[in-house]
Amino acid sequence: MRPQLQNVPKQKGKHAPVSAVRLLAKRARQRTPGRYRVLSLGLAVSAALILMAFTFNRALVRYYDVSHAPFSYRVYIWGDQSGQYPEELLREVAEAVPDKPGTVTELMEKFYGVREARMLNTLQIVLEDEDFESWYGQPLAGEEGMVPVVWAKAASDLSPEELGEETLLWKYAGPQMVVAGTSDAPLPGGIRQKGAEDDRFTLVLVTSRSAFEASGISFGQGEIRSYAVYWDVEDGRAITRAVAPVLAGRGLQYELQDYTPTGQTVLLGNGVRILLTVFCGGFAAVVLLTSTANILSTVSSGMLQRRRELSLLLSAGMNRRQLARMLAWECLGYGIRGMVWGVPAGLALAWLLTDRVLDIPLLRSLSPAALLTPVVCVGAVSALALLVSLRMLRRFSILEGLSQRD
């Protein structure tokens, strides 16, 4: 047998192995396909679940993450049922911290759907005259029937021309919006600070209070208007303590949006991130341990059942080193097959959870670690299975193997 195995024709079929060891490994898989399908399927399930867990974990972290917040601290006020501008209240809120006054704005925002997997929106801001002049460098003249605005280039991803008439939120019977200029200066008070993971195309248009009022815009009874006071700070706790008593009992709805490092939102997000990471790691560890136990059990029982086959090969002239290479090719075969089956299945599961459940594109949730971890885990389990096989091979006795009855 040995000379024939060492001289296998190298052109015997397109996928025929060119060595005796590889040929024997292939024939072993062909004789007992069920055993290798079980091994490959176990590795495939492990790879799919680990890939799904890491991708879903990253998507959840992005879902709860606030590191991309466009400002550090803001008091957001809405619901003025009389439609009147609460000038006195906003001034009190802005001056609640004497050494750190806030920037008062009136806000109008509109979303337009998705372009290139990102949200489109315009943010139109009314600044108080003093804040507007310090930002733009000059006052803005208003007139009846027209709302002049300035394009804030530093805070915008788009130009007014790119969105066209979709930017005209103030389309009433009288006043119309007109772009009267541009500015490269950052907006005051940290009104818009784009984060590294901003998922929106944004167009920011700014006008002054006097120009806005001069246009003759009027609001109907019960129409909701939105206001905000911004602070560009690193610690928002002092501001919260100062503005909360001013807002209490004033009849308006409000929300304190503290995205500073000491804010509750950030601390909660960090806690959720740690919890999700621990859960993902624990889930992957359980999957890996279960898969390892099942595969090692299958490999051990398979080696016991193959003692007669391996003893015949040894008695026919194969040495133990060649037999070890044959077992290595077998482990490599079901490891590769497990990856080929598991990675597409894991991507499909991850897509269902991230894109359909969390509405986060799959490509934004994938990471090199999520793709590399299943490969490393499957390779480690396959290598461990090979080590178990080689350990059992060293203890084989040819005489005991040949005397084994099927």
C-alpha cells in the first residue's frame, strides 16, 4: 500500500489531493461524512452566534451612546400654549449662572429622510441680537414679509443650494426665508458641535431676534414653539442646580440635556456599554465552551471508533508523523467548512437584529474584532481538537487496534 499511496497520480481530477496524506484525509471524510458534518456544523453555529453577538453588542452600544451629541449642555423648552415668546423666562434661565451665561435661541428643526444612509435635516436658529452680532460681526436688517438668515458653514454639512426649497420651513402666507449671508465662525455657546459619529447631513441657518420679529411672523393659538439655552461646559451639574428652580412651576415643558462627562446621561450610557460588553463576552464564552465540549466529545469518540482504521494504516507502513498530518488536514477541513457556513449565517442574523430591530445599518455595526473573533475561536477549537487527537494517537497500540471488532 505504501508505494502506491506515495505515488498517487497528481492529475487525478481537478480537486484530487497531490499527496498520500491529503488523499487519506479526504477519503476518511468521504467514508464517514456524518461525523464531519457534525463537527463542521458545531463550529459553524459557534461562529455564527459569536459574530452575531459581537455585532449586536456594537449596535446596541451605538444605540445608547451619546458621545456624538451635538452639544455639551442644553435646556430645551417647548409647549408655549399661548404662542408667545417667553423672553423673561429665557433670560432668567440664561443668567442663572452669573459667571457662565447661556446662549438663548428659538429653534425650528425638520427631518427629510435618508440620503446615503444618513438623515437629512435643517436646524434654523433665532439668536438674541447681542449673541447674533458677536457671532456674525454685524446686525441683520429685517423687513416685513421676509426672514433673512445666515448660513452657518462651520456647523453645516450641506449648503442651502443642495437642499433647495426644502429648507424653507417658514413658509407662511406672509414672510419668506431668504439666505442673506454666510459665516465660518463657530456658533456661540456650543450650539452645534458635530461629533465624530454624526449620522446626519445638517444645514444650519441663523437669524437674529429683531430680524425675525420684523418679518411679521405670527403663531396661532396653541401652536408649539421650541426654545433652548446652551452652555459650552465640561461639568453641567452646577448649571442643573441653578436652572432647575427657575424652571419649576413656570407652566412650560422642559428637559435638561446634560451630555457633559459628569452628566447622568453619559454615566448611564457608560454603564450600559459596560453591561452590554460583559454580557456579550459572557455569551460568547458560553457558546465557545459548549461548542468546545461537544466537538472534543465527538473527536474523542471518533478516535476510539477509528482505532482499527488507524492501526491498519500504521501496519501498512505509515508512520505516526504522517498520521498526525492526516489528522491535521481533517481538522483543517472541518474548521474551514465551519467558517464558510458560520460567517454568512452570522451576518444574516446580525442584519436581522441590527438593521431590522435597531434600525442601524449592518455596516455601521460591524467591526474587525467581530469578524476576527469567530475565526480565532474556530481555529482555537480546531487546534484543540487536533491536540486531543494526537494525544490519543500516541497511546494507540497497533495490536489492540487490529484486534478491535466493529
